[in-house]
Amino acid sequence: MKMAPIRIVFFSHSSELSGAPRCLLELLESLDRSSYTPIVVTPVDGSLIEALKEARIDFRTIKEINWLYLYCQTSNLFIRLFYLLKRILLNLYLTGYSYYLIYQCKADLIYLNTIASRYAAISAKLSGLPVIWHIHEGYQNKLKRAFFYFLVRLVASKVIFTSKASESLWGFEKVKGKSVWVYNGIDLEKVEELSRSKIEIDFEKDKTSIGYIGQINPYKGINILIEAMEKVKEVFPNAICWIIGKPSPYQEKYYESLKDCVIRKELEHNIKFIDFQPNIFPLLAKIDILVIPSMYETFGRSLIEGMALAKPIIATRVGGIPEIVIDNETGILVSPDDSNQLSKALLILLSEPDLRLKLGEGGKKRVKDLFSLENYYKKIEAIIAELLEDKLKANI
């Protein structure tokens, strides 16, 4: 007699197809539907929901999830106390409703995608089911990290990190059998197909293009890239850098300050801003050099996206980046917060097209070898199978 498919409830903190939700979608699309039935719990309104509909993946929405990430920005004590009370009540509501959805969906396993999916953590623990917590982020605030370390250890049956550096940052490499690191994966054939899509943005064919892709916030080092472009302009006055992405929550002022900085340094013809693009690959196909100048990255998904299209990388030597980019083989690694090093690396690659080609080809091969979607899926499926087997043994 054929067994019924395993029902897995996936909790997502966002319904936008940015890094972590995109990784989740690729995992969902890879699942064997004869063996697994995925149900996604997500906030309302977003490109993830449209993608789930297209892939015929069942989902539930909780509009109140978005309220959890609204922050009180006043110094008034009474307003802050009122806001704190609202957050406590909201968390209680989300815990109760998440538990109800787990019960309603008849789940066999819970999958929390990112720390920000913590709204479902307690209900996942109370369910008594195996819980996978997939951590994509790496808080630099030690107090916050200590709190979530305790919560994750309490709730998760297994913790997945996106790199060895991330596992080490969180301190889980010392907790035997609790965690594992799994590199994000990418579907090379799909990337090639998506890269051929038409775009409205005018990339000038005779100019070498530099690109940054990702969220806009102070930790991404975009201000350092702007400083480096000031030096690059002196040698290559026609060089263009495209900064592609939208500001993180509550970073709109920072985004505007970057634009003001570009005007102040008279770099309007050298630095262009483009809003977040659901399909980033046609833009990636047009640029010649991908730059990720982050102060910290647990992984850096845009790195493997660029490498999949044979783009040479310039990135900072922080977090999980050196696990992806091999210095002088697939790109150039520089120190964070150092515009001189970054500008020198840019000038090298702008001056040497043959080196760009060599690094790009090396990057594409590395993606095929280490960061394929098949490898990503197989490792996570093995973790799911292991937890379900442990659950079965415990019930015998």
C-alpha cells in the first residue's frame, strides 16, 4: 500500500521574492509531489504568492505577519509602552493562529525559513513535530544573537545554515548533531533561460558595466562602492555602475543619502540606481563585473547568480563569501570598508578583459560543481528524511 505524501508546513516571513523566499521557492519547486505535500504560510501580497500559484503549491496567508516587522520610532515613553503591549498581543495571536494552521494542515513536519519566521517558533515547538529552522541571516548584535540562539536551540530539531561561517557565527558548530550547513543552490538551465528575457533598461554596448545587486542598507557597503567609483572615474570616465535593489525596511533615508552622495560627488553619469527586479538575470547578463562590497554576508546569493552567468566577482573577504568566491580563480576578494582596495580591483578588471573572462569561466564551473540546485535539494531532503525516520522510531 502506497503511503500518503508527507505534509510539510513552511513558514515564510516575507511574500516578496528576495533572497531567502527565493531559496524557499526553489526548494518547493524541487520537492517530489508524490512524496511530499508542501503548504506555505506567508504574509499577503507579494511575488512569492504569484509564484506559488503558478507552481500550484498550496498556501495560507496571515496579513498580521507584516505588522510584526513594524518598528516604533518615537522616544515617547507612553507610546513605546503601548507599542510593546501591541507587539505582545500580536505575538500571542500569531502563535495561536500558527498552531491552528499546523493542526488544520495535518502537518508531519515544520520548516521555519529564516530567523524572521520566529512568529511560528513557539507553535512549532508546541506541536511536538520535527522542526527544521533554516537560518539565512547573521545578526552582528551579540545580545540579539544570544536570544535567538537560545530560541533556536529550544525549538529546532535541526538547524540549517547557509555556510560554515554562519554556523560558526551562531556558535552551533559546538553543538554536536544539532546543525548542518547547506550551500544555496541554483538551477543553471533556468538561469540561462531567464537571462534571455527582454528588459527595458538601456545598457550601452560600448561601455563596461559594473553591477551591485541586493538590498540597500548600511551593512552592504554601497557607500564604499560609491567612493571607489570616484577613483575609477579618474581612469575610466565612462565606466557605469548599476546599483540594483530596494532599501531594506526603514532604510529609505539611507537610500536617499546614497543618491545625494552620488550627486555631491558628480557621479550621476557613472552610477545609476535601479529598483528591485523580480527577474534579475537579464540585468546580470548585461553587466561585466559583479561587485558585492558587504560588511558581512552569511552567504550572498547574488554571488552564485552572477557566477552562473560567468560574471567575474569582486567581493569582500567576510562571512561566507570566501567559501563561494576563490580569490584570483573566480574573482577578487578585498577587505571590507576599504574603497582603495575596491577601486584597485575594479581598475584591474576594467583594464583586463581576458582576466574577466577567465574568472567568469572559473566561477561558472564552481557553481556547477558546488552550488547546483540538485545538490541543495538532495541535502535538505536527506535532513527531512532523517527527522521523519527519528519521529517514526520514537513512536514505535
